[in-house]
Amino acid sequence: MRQTGTAFDRRRFLQSFAVLGGGAALASLLPGWARAAGRGDHGDEHGQGPPALSGEDIRLSIGHTPVMVDGVSAHAVTINGTVPGPLIRLKEGQNVRLSVTNTLHEETSIHWHGLLLPFQMDGVPGVSFPGIKPGETFVYEFHVRQSGTYWYHSHSGLQEQMGHYGPIIIDPAGDDPVAFDREHVVVLSDFSRLHPHQIFKKLKQQAGAFNYQHQTIGGLIAGRDQTLAERLDWARMLMDPTDISDVTGAAYTFLINGHGPKDNWTALFSPGERVRLRFINAAAQSVFNVRIPGLRMTVVAADGQHVRPVQVDEFQIGNAETYDVIVEPAEDKAFTIVSESVDRSGLGRATLAPRPGMSADVPPLRGRPLTTMRDMGMDMGGMDHVAMDHTAMGHDAMAASPPPGLAPPRARGSDIMGKADMGGMDMSMRNPENAPQVKLGPGVQTIAPMPVDRTGEPGQGLERVGHRVLVYRDLAALEPNADTRPPQRSLEIHLTGNMERFIWGFDGRKFSDRPPPYAFRSGERVRVTLVNDTMMAHPIHLHGHFFELTFGPAGHLPRKHTVIVLPGGRVSFDLTPETGDWAFHCHMLYHMHAGMFQVFSVRDTPGEDAR
């Protein structure tokens, strides 16, 4: 994967700023669909949104543009001059040509996130195509095989952090199974005035560089969070229980459709309407907890795939995930859309209202969560505090073990060892016959001794919020699964890292070590189990595919392209791979940049089994 710097011409930026008339003009540098009520077009009489880029020929240009966030100007890498980029609206069954012109002084690219397409069109430099050089135009061309809510973004360097992302909506070829009167696209993201390479440098130089929520001496004396003995134990492990997010509100402003909390992006509704909100987490490094105080949400799609409706009060959305929800506001009043950072260091804020200019109370930040022994993969307390009713769903293929007759995953080459010591704990206690082990070292700070399936949990900090939070085990596919064959073999992949040194990888190796790709045969059925040996959650994304999580009603297992693996947790999915070289990575941009990236290499002819 080719890494690039970000050349930026300050003189050109200031000249363009002057031509635009300064800060007042910058407010208009948003696509129409992302402008707040009263500041732009809000669509036709049916509330379906302003005109989007559509048709069989679409042109996009990547460049530098000044932007305005919460009244302060900054610069961004933009698509057609806006952040987020223009809404692309397609139709299932059509063919599309997307001509992308690079006006930057560095290589760029676009990955069509969640779309099923030939791997040569997937948009990952060094894996599926050579990238788009400065001054060049690359034409992506493919048949649209699906419908739903998706997005697109750069896969070059750290451009995604600088604004290089935008939404895609694909309308179904037939009737939409989701009934709604109006819809709004809601793109969540994080924005920093620090250059992303500065952010990365700080993360490498100092663990917790952006964590301003450490336990204080006053808190220690008052007995909050930790005792002195607990604090010393964590210090000996070079870990901090408050280190939930690498980059926090100390460096980030959390955006909704390109607007900061002070900007207050507003979406309109008429009381009594069914409003479809299409949430996309386009953040570089932030997981969000989403709620609308006073309104329940009915989840109708996950990662673009229809699910059986589930009514919730809140949901956690990992980087690169999408959720469609229906809300039915009956009152003539405003509601606040809240996207609170998982570490509670800040939030994005928008308004859903009957008329422009209205607003509702913004709830205060809730208390920050703390990492526990369970997040270290030490499940001392069992599953007693997990909402077990979520697992009573008919077919429940236990993720921790392979199907009957299927051989356990095989050990992984030189990374295997019999024992590893962490504070005197014997790591060989962790199911040695069925789980290969990686060894402690520069890139492996911790090994979860007792990883468990945590797909019935709502996410860090949401265990006791007092209302219903979506969990993965709530999801069931609305349409029948296309491939219901049992898996023919299994593969276990460990998510590894060193938070102190900010090194991330798979199976103890970062991508710059050039590990061989994971090998598959086209059309085979494989069970992949992800084991998180780190103390941070990782949203893991597989390009060009959907996979079925291994729980839910038989024949209706939930289909996703991205899944959060909680600390000390394990997640299994069944996969039918298609020919090509496909990127597989953590969608936290700085984790991927630091090495948590690999390739799924799929061949038509029998070849080497996965390691």
C-alpha cells in the first residue's frame, strides 16, 4: 500500500480564500444536501433531498479547498470543492462510469466503500490499481449490483482525515421495503486543524498524547475510578484504563454533514412523517454513540443491507459502518441528533425540526468509560452482566467454536509459541488446541487470555445507560442469505498491537513487514474468526464483500462489510470470497497507517490454503 505525504500550497490556498470573499463565502462550500435549513436547497416537496450526482457518467475532481467549521476557516482535501463530497445517487442494475481527476500534487484514489465490483475498480493503490497520479484522470467503471447506504473515500495516505469522503445512496431496482415520507443523509466525521501527519507523529511519540481524561491526583484521593493499588497495577502494564480513543476531542471537532456543533446542521420534517435517516460514520478515528433524545429509532438497515426492524434508543456506529433508521416525530418541536464520541471527550450535534431556526437542548457529555479486566480479555465475571435475551434468536452458531466436522484453525508459522508471560499469567491457558497464539514483542503488548464473544454487548460505556442500545445480536437479515452452505474450513486472525509504541497489525505483524496475504479459493465457504488481543475496539472492514455474522435466524444471518471487534472479544463470520486481491484492515485510519492492514488474495484455481 503506497504511502504519500500531503503537499500543500499555502499561497494557492490564500489566493482561493480571497477570491471566495473570505469566511462568509466558505459557508456555501457545502453540497446542497449537507446545507443546514435556511442555508440552501432542502429538496423537492417529498423531502427526498436536493439533486445529487447521478446517471451513467459522473465526474469528480480532487483538490484543496478552504472550509469553515464552527466559524473558523481551515483547509481540506475536497471532492468537487466540498466536504463532505457530493452525494452520488445510483440505481441498482445500472452501469456507471466515474471519472476522477487529481488536481493535487500527490497521488490520490477513491475506494467505493461497501460496493460489490471488480477488484480492479476497488481503488486501493498498490493492491487493486496503481493510484491516480497528479494531473491524471482515472475512470472507474462497474455494474451496480446492490442498493442501500454507502460512501466513498480516499485510500491514499491520510487524505480521508482531511475531508476526502462523501456519501453514496443506491435506490433499489424494485420497491423499497422501507416505507418513508422524507429522508436525510447524516454523515458523521471528525475534523482537526492539526495536519494528520502531525497527529500520527504525536501518537508515535507519546502514548495517550491526546488523552486529557487521565485520573487526577484529586480523583485518586477521593477514591474515584481507581485505587492506588489498581493504578500501580495498570502502570506496571504500561496501560491506562482511560485510553479509549487514540485521538480525542482535545484535537477533534466532531462534524455532522461538515458542520460543527456550533454550526447546528438542521434537517426538516413535518409532524407525523416517517423520516429515514441514513447514518454514515466517515470519521478517521472516532466511534460514535448516536441518539435523539425524545425519539426512538427503528433500525431498518445495517451496512446498506435491510434488516428486520429493531426499535432502539441508541446505537454505537464504528468507523465505516452505516445504519438506516426510521423516526416518527409527532410533535411540532425540535429534536437534537447527538453523535457522542465513544470516550465522551466531545460530540457532534445537529437538529431535526419542523422549521428552520429551531433548536433543542443539547445533553451534557456523559461520564467517560473506563477499560476493565474484561477489555483485557480476562472474563473473570462471566457473562452475567450481558443482556442475554439478545441471543435467543433461533439459530445461534457459537462464534467461539467451528461447526461440527470442521477442523479448528491452524497455527500461524513463526508467530506461534507455547507460552507468553504477562504479569506472571500463563498464556497457554487460552484454549491451546483451538486458538493459535502470537508472541509478546515490540508489536504485541497484550494477549487476551480468555477472549469471548461480545456481540451481545452494546459497546464500551453503554452497558448501563438506562435505555435500549442496539447490539449486533439484534440484527437479522430481511432478505434470505444467498449462500447458506456450511463453511468448509476456518481461519483465525488475531488483532494485535502495542498502544505504548503505536504499532498495529494482524497476527503480530504490521503490513510494512510484508507478510504474505491470506489465501482463498473463489467460491469456497470459509469461517473467519477475529480475536482482539488489544485493549482497543477495532472496526474491521473487508473490501468488495459482505459476510454473514454467525448468529441469527437460520438463513437470515446479518450481513455486514464492517464489524467492531471489542477489546478482548472475538467475532466470527462466514465468507464466500470472489476472485481478486482485496484489502482487509482496521478502519481507524491511524491504526491502518501504523500497520493493521492485510490482503485477502482470492484465486479461481486451487492454491495454498490460508495459513
